[in-house]
Amino acid sequence: MEKKKVYKSYCPQYLGLDVFGDKWTLLIIRDMMIDGKRHFREFLQSEEKIASNILTNRLNMLEAEGIVTRHEDDSHKQKIIYSLTQKGIDLFPIIMAIAEWSVTYQPVDKEKADRAKQIIAGGAEAQKEVMRILRRQHLGKF
């Protein structure tokens, strides 16, 4: 019988932040969504330079939370490929809301800002299209 997790608070914001409330977790999700990263070494090569032990910890937590899955890569049996679940893909609007805030108030990289602005300018339809693409890439669904 599965033991039900007990939380300090059942506040909606607390519960969400309990899962994705540190920068590394959201950056891993961003790397999967925006940059198409799927392998451990690809995540290590991100410009923010996550430590391998932190990356391992966050990937394991994301898998335990049902946000990503892991499978052997058919092209190389010693490699693991990470995929977003629908629960993970549903975080895309949050990633874009953070990007929109940062484009407005932070000194963002122009090229990366332009990419975010393009999706933001397209509104909900553009976000839904990106999410459809992510479902195709990560879930094999259209």
C-alpha cells in the first residue's frame, strides 16, 4: 500500500514550490522544453553549470514526481534519455510566465529574449502549439 505524502502546508503555491521551487529544477525543465536536451551530459553543458550531484538529485525527484520519465536510449545502451510527461509539459505556461517577467524586468540575453517574446506575443495559441510539439517529441502523441 502506497503511503500518502504529508506536507507542511496544503496551500496551492506551497505545494507547487515544493516540487519546482528551486532554480535547478526549473532550469532542467527549461532545457528540455526550450533547448531540446534529453541526456544527462547535455544538462551538464548548460551555461548555468549545474553540478552532477545536484542534477542527479533533481532528475530523480522529477521522475519521482511524475514530471519526467527515463528510458534507455536505443542508440546507446549506457545512455539514459529523459522525457517530459504530460504533467511536465503542463509546466510550459509557468516557464513562459517567468520568461515574460524576466524580459520585462531583467537584463536578459537579446537572442533568448527574442525567442521568448515570439512565443509570448503569440498568446495562448502559440503556447498550445509548443505544448503540442512537446507532446509529439516526448510522448509520441499528436
